[in-house]
Amino acid sequence: MTFGFKSVNDAGTNQIDDTYKGLEMRASGTINTSSLSGGISFLSYGSFTLDLTYPPVIAFKDGTGFTCNNGISSVYLGGGITRYTIGILVFKPSSTHYAVTYFVFGPPRTISEVPLPQIGLVVYNSSGAITYRSDQKYFNIVDVVSLASPTNELETSTTRTYTSGRSYAVASTAISNYAAYSDGDLITAEFCSGFKCSSNVVTFSWKRYNLQSIAGSMLSTTLTGIVLDVTNF
Amino acid sequence: MSNGVLVLDAGGVEQLNTSVRVGKLLGSTTVSSSGSLTDAGFSTGTPWYIAVPTTAGGAPSWFGFTVSFSGNTMTWMTTSSCTIYYGVF
């Protein structure tokens, strides 16, 4: 970097400079889950839709159950807009209903899409593109955590404790793992992986419900989540 | 805060201080099969990625996706079309 503005955090890592852009937070909300039919009493399911011009990155925050990013489907609506349906599962519930907060991140927008603020900080690169603007909230990464699936036990978990007084959410690097098989009218879950954000403590967990058989193919045996600082989001 | 940058929004709410690690976006790519890419930016921090499935239609479903990093190269295996966002922090 030969000119411009740069800030470095207390870990010695660049926060802002003229080189990189970041994912912007585009929306947030709450999804209420409800119990599943078919006998899976320990899972709660919810879904929501987003009409977007870009594939969304979704982070979740729930302090009571383990949230599992259950999948995304899409339907093109025309005019550059795609409708994304995001499904989530919460497992280990103490009740059948959960309120899970979600945060939607996407590529940074241009000035024509979002006019500049009247106050604050804006950083440009040498091409005139914006690399940071203080009126936006960004994908502030605290940690990347991976947890392998349990092999010969029913459950495995790992817990991380971060700075107190801050708020955290987790984005799965891919769809969290979940599988179920149908035995007549009874649907039984085989395994589930997810995360829980309670205050400044984030727990990742795998739960297997049947050690005798695994239905389908478990292509990903590692749950990986990106822990985000969403304080004041 | 004794040094560094503090950024507040219009409401006076803190958005950035010296402890925040802003995830930098190196790029994105849409893929339908296994592959790899090289980006010199991976050497500037700790790599991260997010895969978002883009196969149209149907109910939300799980898909298999794994990634590994070696030097400046990211290699992935996938069972579905997806967009990969990648960067460093």
C-alpha cells in the first residue's frame, strides 16, 4: 500500500485498507421454528424466503438450541431476482418453538444502490471503488471453528468463549449436516450438527441418534462455522 | 481504547474498534463440480469461505461440500452447484 488509509487491529491484521472489500450485512430478522411432524420430537424446523440478486450468506444466532443450517433452495423470478428459501433445524430443544435471529450478508453495493452517508468514513481504492463505508455493517470474523463428526459415541462438542459484552453469530461454511430415514410413517433422524451462541460462549455440537446405521451418504464429516462479531448489528 | 481507529455510525453506535477483525472478500465463483483456484490474497491472512448452493427448485436440502487450503490454492469438492465466497481475515 503506497497511499490512502489503513487501519490495523490489535492482532496486527488489516481491518480497512484500499485493497479489499467486505461482505455487507443486507438484512436481519427472526425466524420462529415449530415442531416437526413424523415423530422427530427433538427437532424444530423453520424456513424463510429472501428475494435477492445475489446468493446470500446467512449467519444465525440462537442461545437455547443448536441451529443447523438445513439447506437453501432457489427459484429465479425474473428481472435478476432469485427467491431463496432457507431452512433451519434446531435440535436439543427444550420446547418445540424457537426464535432464531438471522443475518444476511452479500457483496458490497455501489453508491448508486446505496447513496453515501452525510457523515462518517468512506475509503476508496485507486479505481474509485469503495472498500469501506461506516454506514454499513460488515462480515466481522472472530474465529473459524471445525468439529469432526462423532465416530463411536453419540455426541461430540466444542465450546469457545470470546470477549464478554460482545454478541456473536455463526455462518456455516456449507450446509450443516442432517439426515433422516423413513421407516413406514416414522421418520427418524440419524445425525445433526449445529451451533449455539449464548452470550459470549459459542458451542458447536454433533449429535448422532443411531449408532447402528447411517442413512444416505455423509459426504461432509466436519462441521465448520465462521464465528462473527455482530455487536450492535 | 488507547489507540487505533474507532468508527461510530450516525446514531453514535460503535461499529469498529481496534479488536474487530473485518473479513476481507477476495472474490466469489460459481461452480458445479470439484475444482480449485489460486489467489495470492490467501497469503495475507487466515482463509475463510462460504458455499451457497444455487441449484434451482425443490425444498431446502443438504449438499456435500468440502474445502481444503494449501498455500494460495483453495480446492473444493461439491455435490451441487454453488457460489463460493472466499477471503481472509
